Amino acid sequence: MAVFTTDLNNAQKNLIALTDNIVAHDDHIIVRKPGNKNVVIMSEAEFNSWQERVRSLTTAVNREVLTPHFAQVSHHQTPLRPAERAHSQAKD
């Protein structure tokens, strides 16, 4: 996933190619508009994923449980599952 920026004129001229790339690569495109009223274009799948994360974090209990996991995923650190943990401890 990558984030790109473009101006409004370029986005209008190349909308089909831009949206095809967004869907194919889960990219986000920031479209710069006059007066710093920029917009972000993303795929519907990515938007739905963001919406699910927001819904998941609406309760204090969910935030407490999920926030450490989101941080681990963001840093490409996933916790060991119980079987992996037991195998790792057996090696030590």
C-alpha cells in the first residue's frame, strides 16, 4: 500500500487509471484542491476495513483488547499463537 498525491486536474484527466491502481494495489490518492480542501480516494474494500476498525474501537473494552494488536500488526510484529509459543519454549 502506498499513498500518492496529485492535483485535481491530473485526477480528472486520469480518473480511470488512478482508480484502477487504487483498487489493484490498495493505494490511497490524496487529491490536492484549491484552498487546501484536499480529498483522499481509496478502494471500497479499504474504506470498509477502516470503518470496521472504527466500529471495533467504539467501546472501551474493545479498545483495551484490540489496540495492542493493531500496534503489533502496524509494526509487522504478530504475537505467537499458543502452539508456536510452546514450540519456541521447547527449543530454549
